[in-house]
Amino acid sequence: MRIAEIDVEALSDDRLGRLVMGDRPYRSETGDVIFVFGGRNLDRVRKAAALYHAGKAPLLCLSGGTKFGQRNPAEAVTMREEALRLGVPPEAVLIETDSNHTVENVLCSLVVLHRRVGLHRIRRLIAVTVPWHVRRSLLAMRTYMPGWIEAVPCPAEVPGFDPARWREHPEAAWRIPREARKLVTYVREGLLADEEVGR
């Protein structure tokens, strides 16, 4: 079934979770850049720093602005401070501070990545975000990034969160249903590309 055809309200908890979080585990791939989507949850930066120290990619690209003026400093600035605190060297950290949401995270980062690396030289990005943002972040990359760039999902570890029991996590319990509705709406509107999802 394609995402645009899904009736979110008819999904079981298991299918709702798989729709939003995907079902592809990170397989320890290496990449050219670790791409971190914006947000205030710093678990994503901790995951990215761990990937960097494990030699999975030589650069971090931290994306996130002020969310239409609601956040100061910009999300990427806060994430950069945490990455540096975790021992990632300054020269390995790129930031993008103009974006306000997921699609803009991708669009605004394209120029940053091209200026530092060259989009034509990038073959794989390791995409880091919180678990309930995985599908939407990957669809944004597949929709707006050049087709030769592979995006590999690597969800951050959120304390107390078990994907199989997401209803028991206080944040995931409301975020995942909301995220599923957003996902289907954005695909139907054409903002994100559609794709087949497992039954």
C-alpha cells in the first residue's frame, strides 16, 4: 500500500509505528556526512557524535533554524555546542541555521553541503533524527536531494523508548499518531514523494 492511500485511523499500533518509524535498522554503514535533522532533543546529536567517533563519516551537518523565530539560538547552534562538548572537532561540524521545518532542513543544507563537500562528491548520508521522525525525514531527503545520494536512517536512542512499546513512552504516545497524520497529508499534497510501505 502507498502512503497516500492509508487511513491512519484504521491502523493498529504496530502498523502505525512502522509507518512513522520505518522498519529498516541501521546496519553500521559508513557515509560521507552524518546529517542531523533539527530539533530541541539533543539525543540526535549524541548519536551523531558517537557515529563520528566510530569513524562512520568525517563530517556532521547540523540543520535547524529558529522555527519561525520561536527559538533563540537556532537549533543547529545549540546542537553544535553539544557536538563540540562531546569531542567532535570544530572543523568537522557544518551548520545550517535558516530552516524552519523538515523539508527546509534538506533544502537549506544543500548549499552548505555543496560549498563544503560538493554535492557531486556525496554518495551516502547517514540521517539522524528521533525515531518518530524517521520516515518523514527520509522522504524529505528522497524528494529534494539529488537522486545519486543515498540516505541511510539511523534513529537516535531516546531514554526509556522501546519502538515495539511506543504507546508507553509519554512523548511518543502523542507524537507518533500526529506524525502519521502529517505524513499522509504531506504525501497527498505532493510536498513529499509517495512510496510503498509494508502491510
